[in-house]
Amino acid sequence: MKNISMRTRGFDILFTTIILMVILGLSSCPPPFTEDMYAFVKDTAGFTATPGNHKATLDWVVDPFAESYSIYYTTNGMQPSENYGYKIRNVEPPYVLTGLENGCMHVFQSRAHYSNAEDSVSDYVKAISLSDTMLTPKATSGYEQIKVEWDSIPGITAYEVYRSLNEKGNYTNITGWLYSSSFIDTQVINGQKYFYKVKPGMEDGILSSASSGETYKFPERDQRKWEIGSCYVPVAAREVYIKGSYAYVAAASSGLRIIDIDISNPSSPFEIGYYDTPGSASGVVISGSYAYVADGSVGGLCIIDLWPFD
């Protein structure tokens, strides 16, 4: 005898038994719905909620023994019940629930009704309806970094940032869950353009539309380190000549000043010697072991032996 199989419901043995009983004249009708069968159906309801723009699509596995289904839900993140939240009677999957407020945490539960058994309820599932522009981030370009910001949403506590090198390409999660509404991406290449999307930190969250940012090849003016060190000279420096680890400064009436500018510590140059010329030093050139200083009308050209600094 050939068995009638319903493997998706796990009732192979039950239906085979029923057919044998009918053939043998032991029964003219199937047995009543049992608690064991109820438990099996309850565990395999497969209830899901897929969010959309002002809507959620609710789906589940239909139980052939159920007479009808109801949907219970809330719009504030609380769990719905018989006495709390909203109810929709006599629904069939997939059921599209429209008119939802974007950005709110909705909690859903399906309930199967039977004529000779208790109701079967699904697990609670959550969904936040969103438009694809609601979490669209703002990407601010910078030197060696891009700042990504977006508007926070009351129903969402965690977010994820996705990045791609192409607006229509594959986006990769680069943050995991973030509990803020901004992120600074420093894992970037200067001059490269990046595209960013944001989604709620939850399963089946909707990815936003993309925005882009490009790192600068050079720092912005207010980010540049124009001065990393300094060394005082008594009078205004007129000209400087660099040779090796020394700077030779023509410093007007203070003559020629010799500054150590050791590259291992460029932020702390210091004066190691000077030569007080008779006039006003306005220029200097170094050749070999000598400094040639333009010293105004009084000193003329002064030639200074640089030992031991040459």
C-alpha cells in the first residue's frame, strides 16, 4: 500500500494509520486533533516579519488544522497580548500590514485558532518600518578619515555602517553594532572615494540609500602643522641657510646665530653658538667651512670660520 506523505508536517505515521483503519472498516472518520499534534505545529510556525516603507510583511507556515489566524502587535516595542496592543482577525499569509509609522519598533505575534484545542502562538518578532532615505548618512570628507553621521531614530538603539568602493557594488559591514549616530572611518586610503549606508542593528533591518565621501590628499589648512618647533634669536632673523644639522641665521644686529636642528628632535631646536658681526647681518651663504655674511654698510662682507660647526 502506498503511503500519503506530508513530511513538512511530520504526520506520515498518522495518515498511514488513518488509511489502514478506513480500509479495515475500523473507523469512518479521522481521529480528533491531539495535544501532541498541537505541540508539533506550535514549534514549527516559522513566523517572520519583513519591514518596508510604512509597512511590514508577515508570513508563517500554515497549519491545515487551524481554522483561522490572528495577528497581535504593538507599535512601542512592548510585547502584545490578548489585553494589550492591536489585533487583526482572519488573516492569511503573507499578510502585508500597512500604515505603520516609520522608525517605531513594532512587535508582532501570530495566533492560530482551533475548534478543539487551545490557540497556538508564535514567538515574538520585531521589525522597524523605514524608508530607504530615513537613515541616509552624511559623509564628511577629511584628511586620512571620513566622518559618517545620521539622524537617530527613537525606536532604534544600535546601528551598523556599511561601506563600498562603488555606489552599486557590494556593501560590507565595517562597524558591527554602534550605540551612537556617528562614526569616523580611519581605515581609508587618501584620494579614494567611499560610499556608505546605515541600517538598524537588528536582523532584517533596511539598508539606507548611499552617500559618499573622499579623503583629502593633503590636510585642510586648519589641520596642517605649520610650526613644530622654534628657537629664539635676540633680533629679527633676516635669512637662514641650512647645512647638515645646523641652521645659520643672519639676525641683523645680533650677527650670525648657529642653531642645532637635529632631525631626531625637530620640535626643539636650540642655539649652540653665535658670532656678533660689527654691522647688521642680512644674508648668509655657507661654503665649505666658512660663512659669508652680508653685514650692511658697517660690516660689509664678513667671512667667518665655522669650526667646530662645519
